[in-house]
Amino acid sequence: MKATEEKTYAGETVETGSGNVFADLGLPNPEERLAKSQLVQRISEIIKERKLTQAKAGKILGIDQAKVSKLVRGRLSEFSTSTLMEYLTRLDQDVEIVVRPKPRSKEVASLLVSVVDA
């Protein structure tokens, strides 16, 4: 899933992305990387909304401050998707997983994260 369209503006060629920067960069497992980044983004938003220090966030999440720092800086490789989902539940968020057959119109199945604010 690479960039899909090129346009020229003021003599510069601009590519329109696919919506997944990890796919556009040709990185392995782009959908998983995007899902993890969306989970981390939500965790970071909650920490900010609640005005938690990294130390306080760490107590809630069950990790030390250094690990919280890695988390909010987006060190995706340090955390599994299931660990990130567990952190969200510790932050009083419901996490729902829905599995369904892919539509025939799609070539490959996908992984999608949707964040719903109450």
C-alpha cells in the first residue's frame, strides 16, 4: 500500500499518501505498526488529559517512569499490541476487538483501530 497519487505544485512533485505512513515507507507489518501507534497516541492523550506525571502514569500502568517515557515517545518496538491494550484498560478504557470476514472487494484483510470518545 504505497502512495497512490502524484501532483505537482509550484514545480514540486507531491505524493498523496495511502493513509498509513508505515506502508508508504515500505516498513514491514505496516498495519500492526499503525495500530500500535494509534493505541500509544490514545494512551498519551489520556495521560495528558489527566495531567499525570510519568511517575504517576507508571504506577497506574504497572511500569516504571523510564518505560512511560519510551511509551509516550512512540517507541513502538518496546511494546506489544496486547500490552498496549492492557495499559488502556488500566486507564479505565474499554477495548473491544471485532473479527469479521474481509469483504470480497478487498484484496487482503486489514487491522484497524478506532478510538471512540465518550
